[in-house]
Amino acid sequence: MKNPSLIRFAICLKNKGSEDLTIRKVYQVLPDDTAEKRGLLRIIDESGEDYLYPASFFFLIDLPQKVERALRQGVSVAA
């Protein structure tokens, strides 16, 4: 797994043409500076794989540390 301190989370706001995204769901965002410069985010979607999606589909969120730890542990166990 990549450095957990660089992993962020985002809420999906729209999913036009992307069947592997669910609106109002929280997704893990992996670091990808090159993609972000192009207006994209690297998201682990419903398939369990990471893909690039338009950043405009998401709203990056800050979570309480306890919630963030719980989400990361859940992601680690599933990976």
C-alpha cells in the first residue's frame, strides 16, 4: 500500500458515464500529482481498482482522525 499519510478521501458528487462510481459515497483518493495537474483524481472505485476520474466528480473532504484511521484499516484489510 502507498504511504497512508498521503491518502485522502472524497465524496462522489456526480458519475456521468462512470458506472463504477456511486453518488454520495466516500472514496479513497491515491496520490498522483501528474493526474491532478490534468484535472483528474486517482480513485479506488467500486471495482476495487484505482482509475482516473475527473476531479469535478468529487469533493475532497477532511475527516476526523478516528474516522480516517477506520477507513484506512478497512481499505487495508480488503486489499
